[in-house]
Amino acid sequence: MEHSALSRLIVVSNRISAPAPEGAASQGGLAMAISAALRQSSGIWFGWSGNAIDEFTGQISMQREAGVTIATIDLEAQDIDEYYNGYANRTLWPLFHYRIDLTQYERSFGEAYARVNKRFADTLLPLIGPDDIVWIQDYHLIPLGRELRERGVKNAIGFFLHIPWPARELILTLPRHRQLVESLFHYDVVGFHTEEWKAAFQSYVINDADGMALSDGRLTAFGRTVRPGAFPIGIDAQGFKDLIQSPVAQESYDRIIESKAGRKMLLGVDRLDYSKGIDERLLAYERLLTDSPELRRQIFLLQISTYTRSEVTAYQDMIERLDSISGRINGAHAEMDWIPIRNVHRMHSREELAGIYRAADVALVTPLRDGMNLVAKEFVAAQDEANPGVLVLSRFAGAAWQMRDALIVNPFSQEDVSDAVKRALAMPLKERQSRWRALMDGVERDDINAWRDNFVAAMHEARDQGRKPPRPRIAAARKDG
Ligand code: GDG
């Protein structure tokens, strides 16, 4: 990629986890992706340290780790409560995952969201050099681009949303939804994982914000123009293949193979979250055991659900519900030498996880709604091509847009999921191999480097194009000229 040598990449995300060599166990999908992306360039990663202080100071701590400059700020406890636990995790997260029943519309949350975004802008401003490009990540920081523009920043600024963009009927339930969307028009590029999330955004802009689509794909509204795009995130495919070779991965693989005792293993790996459809998956599995008694004792499910946001009540309730469902299923179906579900909350290292993926016969990635889902891609990358496992994937994960050779299911239908598992268990080796090959080609091609390069290139193009006179406008709905 030909960009100015002086042009650094500044990535901003709410939470920073230092890009440890292969990622700390607590890193979620976003953090994994950003550390891998920044390891390739001499960039800055700016965000919240994860620490609470009594009063906000705006003091930046700088450190260099694994070739990346990490710049962090501490936040006030009240900000963490109302902005992070509040607006981000109790308002936007459930709403954008279609759970308006769990969405809390507290005015104080919205105020804290605005306040923290201003604080981010004030502290980030002095770090931005004239040729830097600024890439802001995720729903915690939607207004940050606007705040930077108001402080005079003329640099290319892009925004990437890691979660779905919901249907307009849902966004309309959010107080001040127009203001939120208007903020996005201060970016040069706004990225989504899939065409579906992009289309949902465009639908709001055209129907609810009097916006228009230009012939070159850009959108205008609120007197401004933005380029929306679909940039499906990938994994560090090569890095993941290397992990498989590690002694730790080999050891965890061996442990699982031994404990399988010849049985087939179904595997679920999720951050414990209601969007991941874990309860529904367990119920589909119960249905399978009930409807196909011949499979009893032949299979078991290893469900690894690790929790990160235990401070939010919805997550505490989830842990109790999950344990109670899996306990009930085990109580009803287990035999003296067979347990149908291994329900695990413990975190594993990346290497251990790689070995576990490789030992699985079927991966159940069945979120009810998911921006992308990196577990699906990691599972594929970890397989042995001589004997690959089968991916069962929800049609409501962004990943389903790319991973067409998985068995695509409706996670709301227990029968649909249970049928897919039966099909996966019976799938001949040749079919498993050809499906895996096609999936693996995609995982390797659309990896984390491709994601970063495509987004950064789009920011440069949008910036250059913004300097030229605008092209004629054409309304999206009017095709007759
Ligand atoms: C958001 C979006 C989008 C899980 N358990 C352990 C562990 N993990 C790692 C997995 C994977 C990551 O966590 C989960 O990534 P996902 O993509 O599945 O989900 P979110 O965390 O919700 O991420 C999502 C993503 O952002 C990127 O844009 O795909 O849609 O919701 O990497 O491996 N890692 C370790 N131990 C565990 O026990 N080490």
C-alpha cells in the first residue's frame, strides 16, 4: 500500500488491552483484531486503560509494547458506570443486537456518553499529527469523530462498527437517534462488517434523515457526505495456524482426544452474552438427544462460555440460566459414564483454544445476532485438512455472508439446528474436506491484514475524493433517471 511515510495510523478504541504477543486471555474479538492490525504498522493505539480514578485528569500514559505505542487515559468511576456499563453496554449493545426488551434508555447514560467522548477528543487532539489517519472503533465512540472535527481536525477519520447496525424500526426507539446518526456523517468512511448492516444504515439515512445515495456509493444527509462500506473483519490466519503447532495446543488437543473416548465432540466457544444464543443452542442439543436416542453416548457438547461483563445484571442472570439449563439437561440425560454437556466458564489461553478447536468434530456457532463472529473463522483455521470438522453457523452472524460452505442454520429453530448437527455428524470425509477447503481459502484471503488494508485505503481514497468537486447527485430510489 502506497501511503505517505509520515502518515501514521492512530487507532482509537474504548478499551485497550496491550497487544501481548498472542493476546491475553481476556481479549475479545475486537481487541484481538486491533492488536494484530497494529503489530504490522508503527501506529498508536489510544483508549481507556480500564482503570478508575476519582476525578478525570486527561493525563495520558504512554508505553511501547510489541512495536505499538499505547496511549491510555483513566476514567472516573461515574463515567465508567454511566458511559461504559450504561450507554455502551445497557443501551447500544442490546439495541443493536435486536434486544429492545433489555435496552435501558436512561438520560444520564446518554449524557455520560457525550461527556466521555468529549474527554477522549480533548486528550487525543494533541497526539494527532498533520498526516495521520485516525481510525475510531466501535459503538462506544460514535460521536468522537464529530468532537474532533469541532476541535479543527481535518485529517482522514474513519469509523468501524464491530456490531450489527439494526433495522431502522429499532433505532427509532433510541432517544436522540438522529443525533447519533448525524455524528457518523463527520467521518470520511463508516465501515460495517456486511452489506446487510450497511443497507440497514442506508435505509435509516434515506427514510428517516431525508438523505440520498450518490451514484458513487456515498451518502449525503445533514448537509454532509460519508462513504459507507462493508469491510468484513478477519483473523490473523497465519498466526492462528502457527498457534496450532505450539506444544500447549498439542497438549490440549491430546487431552481432549483422550477424554473423548471415541465419541464425537460438538463445540461452542463464546463470550457469555445473550446475543450468542447459548441457551437456545443447549435447548437445540437437548432436542437432538431426545429425538435421536441413537446418538446418546456417541456425542457430547463442550460449551466454553467465558464472561467479561459480569458487572451488568443481564450477564449475571445469564450465567445462572445457562448453568441451570445445562444442569437440568445433564441431570435428565447423563449416565454413570457419560455426561452430555461439559459446561465450562474457565478462560483458556489462545494456544489451548486452538488445540480444542482442532479436536472438535462440529463447531456450533449459533448467535441470534452477531456483527461478524471470529470463533467461526478460528475454528476453520485450526482444522486438520486430512480430517476437518464441520462448521454449523447461524445465518444471523455477519460471518454467514462470507462462509457459505458452512451448514447455515436458523438458531431460533431447535429442529433446524438439531438437523444440521445430525448432517454434520454423518458428513462423508470428502464433503467435509471440500467445504473446509473453500472456507479456509476465504479465511486466509480475507484475513485481518486485508481488513486493515482495505479500510485504510478507503480512508485515503475518500479523503482525496473529498478534495475534488462533488459529482452529480442521484437519489437511490429513482432508477428511471
Ligand atoms: C465483537 C463482535 C465481531 C473466547 N473465549 C476465549 C477466547 N475467546 C475469544 C475468541 C474470539 C473472541 O474471544 C470472540 O470474538 P467474537 O468475534 O466471537 O465476538 P465478540 O467478542 O462479541 O466481538 C463480533 C468482533 O467484535 C470483531 O469485530 O466478530 O461480532 O460482537 O477471538 O477466540 N479467547 C481466549 N480464551 C477463551 O476462553 N484466549
